Amino acid sequence: MSAAANDLLQDFLNRGLLNIGADDVRLGYFREAAKSLADSWLNDQQKIIPAVLAALDPDVESADGTIRESEEALQSKWNTYRNAYPDSPRQFLRAIALEALRQVGQQSTECGGAIWLAGKSVVAYHDLRLEREVVEAVLRGLGDSHETAAQKLWTTRPTNSAEVKLPRLTVPKLDVKALTERIAAASGPHDAQGTAYKDPRNPHWSNSSPHWSHSFPAIAANGIADATNAVASALMGNVTTGLKEFAGAVGSALETAEAQTGASGSLGKMRLLWWRQAMYSPAAECGYRELAPLTAAALMAADLADETTAQTPTSVEYLLREAVREIAINDELRTNLNLRGAVTCATTGEGGAALRYALEKHVTGAQPERRHRLPLVEVLAQTAQSGELEEGSLQAALGVKESSATTIADFAVWLFRDIQAKRLLKIGKVDKDVSA
């Protein structure tokens, strides 16, 4: 794996992509700026996806919110950097943002997965040239961690892994010897051999009435009580231990049941297969084949996200691809399709209203304070709401040309990845993680 897995800035420098001279102090400023950005984005995760879209685009504008944040972070660590770079060094600032994203992803598996998902669809559209190997190494590393976590979550556990058994309780026995000694001590001062009993003992013999009868009851009762309490205490200890073992077994059984019935368990996978075979949209309350193909494909992405956990293995994407191919009724939808056409057709076709409602819970609904990039799910939701797609707005939001080629399956998977990325970051009006 590329050294970018540990330090993207150093890898850029080694490849001549970060021409900041031989001064290690300058590299230190860049590293400090990236660390500052990473800390900021971990605290405000709404900025992570826009940062991915901006940092991956070599043609991103200097006015972009992420680039401006990178510049401010650098300037806070290197007050005189403008003397060295009178014009905003856009590519250097992208490098800082990319390194910050790498650090964010390494500190949080969820954030790393979101970075991977948000960047996976768009990175292929950018001419990264010499940067590509470094950038893809970072994304691939984050993607591997995400896939490992998802595979662990989605691995089906055996149904009999937590058998519940009733605890075995042992009944303690009364200490007859100890009780006999106590009753004997209540009966007189010493035994037949003249050995004095331990206190408390009756100082009188039974022929010394009434003194003997005054001492006997209390001493005998205490002896009997001590023996009885010892049995009861031992019994309660056994019961408590047994109940703890039983509670642990029940808890383990419940975990197993949840693993089987949740979205990532056996029954959850069966629900996905049912969805795949039924080809029915819960959001639209009709079959996908009754809708316009691109609208149906977008609804499939939203519906599938609602049926899964936020962390899903790559195989779930292929389930979506196969489902979409069922409605791709002609080769044009599979090959001759551009991004603008896909967004327009998806939001204006039969079922567009259902798509709008399905996407609402996955968008923030609030405009960022600065000019930040927007993921496809946001663009699609806004277009579905307004009913129109302004010229150039798609490229301004995604950083991808509107004429860029896509397929109906790639379009649906792109949307699904965006929704999952937002769910991993818990961004949206509703965070519905179906795990049980």
C-alpha cells in the first residue's frame, strides 16, 4: 500500500506534487493545518462529505468552502504564508484537505466509511493524473476498514450459539454438630468431660431452678437462629449465582436472536431477497416496473437503504445493481445516459412525488453557511422539490460535468452510497439504522 496510508502530504512531496521547497518547517505547517482541520471536521461531521467532493476535484474553485477552510487552517499555523504564495495555492490546500480526511477516517471507522462511500462514485470522473495512485490508496484503505466492519456485522451467527439452561441449585445442609453444641451450651456450663462450652453458655444446671430456665431460652434460640441463618445465607448465595448465570444466558440468546432477525442477520437477508424478488417499493406503494425506470432506480436505492444497516458490505450494492437491471428495459438506459439526464428523468418521471418524500429524511434541509459541495442525494432531493435543474447547478454541486456518462445501475448505486454515507455520519432529518 502507498505511504499515503500514513502521511499523504509526505507521499505528495515525494512525488513532486507538493512543491513547497526543502524546508521541513513548511511541511510542518501543512501537517498542523491538516490536523486542525481533521479535529474540526470530527466535531462537525456535516462538512466531511462536501470536503470529500471538493478535495477530490483538481479543478475545484478557490472560493469553495472546504478550500477556504483549508487556507484559514494553514494561515493560522503559518502567518506569513501569503508572502510565499500571493495567489491562493489551490492544489496545496486540496492536499491539506485530503490529509485531514485521511486522519478523520483513521480516527473513526464510521467517518472513514462515509469518506469512502462519498468519494467512490466521483473519483473516477476526475483527471487526477499523478495524484490518482496516492488518492486511491487513501480511499481504498478507508474502504477496506469499512468493508471489514460491515462483513463482521453481516456475518450470520449460528442459531444455537446461545442455549438457555436453567441453573442448578444446591441445597445447603444444616450444621447439626454446631447446633448440638449450642443447645448443649444452653443446657449447662460444661460437657460430660468437664470441658467448658464456649460463651454464651448457661452457668446453671437444670436442677437449679428457676435460674436455669431463665438462661436456657435465649442461648438456645440464638444457637438455632445462627444455624438457620447460615443455611439461608448459603441458599441465597446459590440462588443469586444461578440467576446471574441464567440472566447471562438469556442475554446471549437475545443477542443471537437479534443477530438473526436484524437487518444484517439471516431474517434480514431474507427480507432483502423478498424485496429483490417482489420488486415492490414500500415508499411508492407500487411495483418498480409501474414507475419510470430512472425514478424506480432511485427509489430502489432509497428503499434498500431503509432496509439495511448504515454499514453494508459491497455485496449489497450488487444486490441493488441486479434489481435495477430488471427495470433497465433497453440498452440506452444501460449505456447511453448522462448525469444530467439521469437526475432530470428520475425527478420528473412517474413516481417522482414518492421519490421526493423518500429522500427527504436523508437530507439536512439547511443551507451551509459557506459555498460547499453537495452530494447526489441532496441534489436529487432539491431537484425533486423544485421540479427543475438549473444549467450548471449539477456540476457546481458535485464537481462532475453534467454530460458525464453513467448507467442506470451506477446512478442508483451512487445514490445508495450517498445515503449510506450520510447515515454513517448521522446526518439528515431522520437517522434510521435498521439493526433489529
